[in-house]
Amino acid sequence: MGQFITFEGIEGSGKTTQIRMAGKYLKRHHIPFLITSEPGGTPLGRKIRKILLNRDSYGICAEAEVLLFSAARVQHVRDVISPALSEGKTVLCDRFSDSTLVYQGLGRGLDHDFIKGLNDFTSAGLKPDLTIVFDLPIEIGLRRAMERMRLAVSAAPDRFEGEDLEFHRKIREGYLLLAKQEPERFRIIDSAKDVISINREVCSYLKGIYARKT
Ligand code: Z5A
């Protein structure tokens, strides 16, 4: 089985930038890998993603939202993640079930145990071997996301980017709490640092996980 590594964090925390750089590191070391993301990763997931992020989908209630993220995940795990792991590939995934715990649990206020059960069901018990949380003050993350949007001519804030500061603060605190509860799985990186320093830290954690395996 390959290693399952998830990248988590608030909006604009640099996950996408770092996952690409981590892929380059694995390539240099001839480690077969797959980069994927949630919600997405499958044709169904990409359709669900459009619904979930579309700002005009105002009417989605928290209960419907969690089920849509879960539907995208179950397809993703079955069609993409589990097969790749079975082939011995390392899977680098931008967001996974911890996102549901913090966004739909703490952010939307849905019951924690209910979401845990749902996560177990959708991921068929699959748990990341390593989860890296990219942590930084929400103001910096949101500023980065806005700046990226400004550079992309037609982009507009999605449903989550439109949430207030209190929502994003809960998300950040939620990740730090999860990391405290499972210190053996989580690593926290200060994501306010520059891209190269963060990448160095990510690579050291990747090195650690392969060393643990041998
Ligand atoms: N969601 C959920 O509610 N429940 C779930 O179960 C799941 C997801 C799975 C998906 O949004 C939304 O779905 C997400 C949670 C919710 N919404 N929120 N918030 P998404 O996939 O569209 O976006 P995201 O996951 O939130 O990530 P992002 O906004 O795309 O940001 P990022 O990937 O973490 O960061 P980035 O794209 O690498 O960097 C952002 C910008 O900052 C970019 O211009 C970079 O060049 C720049 N950057 C990156 N690193 C640095 C450093 N170190 N210094 C300076 N600038 C930097």
C-alpha cells in the first residue's frame, strides 16, 4: 500500500502551491505518486464542486452541504484514492475528511460525532498516514486568496470565501484542535513563511514518513 498524505488548512494557506512542490520532490526521488483534491478528483466530484462553490447556490443548507461533500468523497475514495494506494502510489490529497470535520462541524455547527460516522462511511475507514496543516492568520490567507482572484480576470469569491471572519477563525482553531488530538498523524507548518522554507519543512515530513516505513 502507498502512503496517504493530506494537505489541510484555511483558505489561501498555500496547500495547492505546496502539494505541487511536494509532487516534484517525490518525482526527484522516483516515488510513484498521484496528486488529487476535494471536492473534485472524479467527474462526479467536479460537478458537485461546482454546485458547492457557486455563490448563487445560496439555498444549500448545512445538512445538504455535508452530504454533497460526502457524495464527492465516497466516489473519490473508491475510484481514485484506494486504487492508487493499492498500486503502491503515494497519494497527495488537497483536503479530505478533516475539512468536513472543521468546515461542516465547527463552521456550520453540525454534530461532530455524526460527521465522524459519515467520514468513516465515505472513506471506507481509510485514514491519512500523515496530515499537514498549513496554519496562518486568517487575514493573511484571505488576502492571498483575494490577490490570486484579482490576478485571475474573471474570478469572483466562492461560497466559502464569502463567509465572515468569525467563520474562518473557527476553521483555523478547528484544525489546531484536531492536530492536538492526534499529534502522531498531524504536522503543523507556519504557512506565513516563504514558499521555499515551507517546502523544505514539507519535504522533511515526507522523508520522515518513508524512513518510518523502512
Ligand atoms: N470544503 C468543505 O467545506 N468541506 C469539505 O469536506 C471539503 C472542502 C473537502 C474548497 O475550496 C472549499 O470547500 C474550501 C473548504 C470547503 N473552502 N474554503 N475556504 P477550494 O478547493 O477552491 O480552495 P481551498 O482549498 O480553500 O484553497 P485555496 O483558496 O485554493 O488556497 P490554497 O490552495 O490553500 O492556497 P494556494 O492556491 O496555494 O495559494 C493562494 C495564493 O497565495 C496564491 O496566489 C499563491 O501564489 C500564494 N501563496 C502561496 N503560498 C504563499 C507563501 N508562502 N507566501 C506568499 N504567497 C503565497
